[in-house]
Amino acid sequence: MKRIGLMSDTHGDVDPKIYEYFKDVDEIWHAGDVGTIEVIDELNKFKPTRGVYGNIDGTEIRSEWKEFDAFQCEDVNVLITHIAGKPGKYYQKAHEAIEKYRPKLFICGHSHICLVKMDPRYKMLWMNPGACGYKGFHQVKTIIRFSITGDKIHDLEVIELGVRA
């Protein structure tokens, strides 16, 4: 079993509450718009962290992380990117990556809107953790915590960190 802490759109800020909510996770996954390389360094000191770059991220972050990250966690094929669209209306590059990698779990960020839903066409779970940074139009900062055991994704929790100030 792997416990995952999922976040996106930090835009250079790591809310201190993340350390409490992610204290029992095995890994942190970041769905882009990191903001600064210091965010990656800070998260990696706390827990093993993987992620993708977002549209605001510069060359330093783009040299650390890719636009798409496809990997296996337990028996689940995972694909992470920042800009994806939504089920039924994917951006072209995201659609091509979904066709190529056929994930069971597809993760994106960018919209600043937390949403989890099944995409019946691809038989995959689509997750966007919303935004947990202080920049953007979102009103409440959100993250997601979940587990993967074998081929099962379970114990999913949407966590509200508080009002974006």
C-alpha cells in the first residue's frame, strides 16, 4: 500500500498545514505550477516528491520535472500533467498522452478547481487537487490524500486548507 499526498498550483508557497496533513503519506505528487525550485527542495526534504512543471514554471523547474510523468504505483498506471482539460474535453497533448499511456489514474492541475471523477471512455479516475497556493482565483486552498493498494485507489480525502488570503 502507498499513501499519496496530491497537490498543485503552489505558485511558490507551501502552506505549513501540508506538513500535518501529509505526515503519514509515502510520497507527494505535485501537478504543476510549482513556482520556485525551493518548493521542490522543501517538499523533497519532507517526503519523496515527484511532479510535473506547469505553465508558470521557468527553466530551473523544467530541468527538474517533465511536462508529463507516466509511471506505475503499485499496480496502477498513473499519468500526471499540468494542463489537461477535463473528461470529454481534453487538450490535444493530454489526449495524445492518455491514448499513449492508458492510465488508470490521470492527474492534472491548472484549473484551481478541485474535482475527482471517473472518465468512462478511458476507464480511468481523473483527479485535480485544485490549488494550495495563495495566488489565483480559487477561494479555498485544497489538496487530496489517497491510497493505492494493488490496482485499487481508495481512502480518497479532499482536504481544505483554508481560505486563500
